[in-house]
Amino acid sequence: NYRARSTYKLIELDLKYNILKKGDVAIDCGAAPGGWSQYIAEKIFGEIDSQKVYNKKRRTAKSKMDVQSDEEEDIDDKNDFSKQQDVQNGLVIAVDLSSIEPISGVNVVHGDITDHKTIDKIKTFLGNRKANAIFSDMAPNFSGKHLVDHMRSMDLCEAALSLAQETLGPGGTFLCKFLMGENDKELRTKLERNFRKVLYKKPEASRKESSEGYFVCLMYSSDVK
Ligand code: SAM
């Protein structure tokens, strides 16, 4: 049992894109209360059958994703970088403004992702390693005004992208939640300057009426454009 139901959104995206592997280094931004980090740690340190876990939860739902994008391509060559990391030495770093109850194997950084001191703490845990995957399920405190919430969400995505630019290894994956709105195209353009493939997804586990979506960005590269 995970601490947050939203974990099933991550499982769905991981099943589809094969993001997490044993021994990976991952950073989970906006991790409290800790559902995503629990799953990430299970994948990185142990063996779990994600499909089984997902099916059990979603037995009544159709198993296909609600794909709103036509961008499907062979992504076999993604994450070459992960093959270079020592498969025994996984590392999970969970970051949040709120405190997180301990999760076995997970290093917690308590802080604001927009504050460089928080990035420095993350880098201390990384040492000389780079991340294979960076996740952001961050959400602003909702004001109730869509435009304000959208803009705050864009700022959080940009902060997570800056973290990725400093800590993600070549070929790495970046996944971020955002609230849809007028500036998400601009965000997408920025992401496309950093990743070979940027896909828009709305997981089936995400409520239809919510205005949230996810960008799944594959194959980080500093020289895409
Ligand atoms: N994925 C989490 C889980 O599975 O338990 C749930 C995340 S919750 C939807 C969003 C989180 O983003 C909140 O815990 C919030 O504190 C965090 N957050 C919002 N702004 C942040 C910021 N500037 N820095 C770090 N965390 C932030």
C-alpha cells in the first residue's frame, strides 16, 4: 500500500516507458507524503512486478492509457547512461517542503526546490554521480484561480528542469506534472531543447476532469538544439 494514490500514475508511466531500473539514481521532487518514493525505492533496490501491482489496483479499469499524444516511437536506445552505473548502488533522493516519514533506503531533503541551498543538499547526496531519472509531482498551494495556479505550476516545472540541468546524466529521464494552461507550450519548447523526446501524457489514473498533465521527457542531452 502506497502513501498516495497518485503512485498509480507513476506506475502507469513507468510501465509504459520502462523508466526505473534496479541500481538507478533517482530524485523525487515534491515527494511528500512519499508514495512515489516508496515505489521508486522498490524498483531501484528490489524486485517488484509493477504490472501485477498496477493490475491489482485497477482491476476494474481498462488497462490502456488515455494517450492524448500521437508521439510514439522506438525508444529502445533511451537511457544508455543507466548501463554505465553500478547496478548494485541505487540511490533515491526525496525532496519536499513538507516533512516525509522515513522510507527505507530513501534520502530525504527537506526544502524548497526553488532555493539553491536545496539543490546543494541534493548534490551532496549525489556525490559525483548523476541521476538516471528525475520526477516532479510538485503542485503549488492552490489559490483557486486557474491562471495563478497554472503559472505557479510552470515555475515549479522550471525549477525541476533547472535541477535536471545540473544533476541528470546524459540519456536520463525527466517526468513532471503540470497544470495545463496558456504557458505549457512554452515549457514544452524548453523541454524539447534538453531532451530528444518529449511526450505529453495524461495517465488513466488521473481524473478526467483535472487539468493536470505530465510531460515525459526521454534521453536528456545538452545538445539537442
Ligand atoms: N508524489 C507525492 C506522493 O506520492 O506522495 C505527492 C506529491 S503532492 C501532490 C505535491 C507536493 O509538492 C507537496 O507535498 C508539496 O509540499 C510539494 N511542493 C510544492 N512546492 C514545492 C517546492 N517549491 N519545493 C519542494 N516541494 C514542493
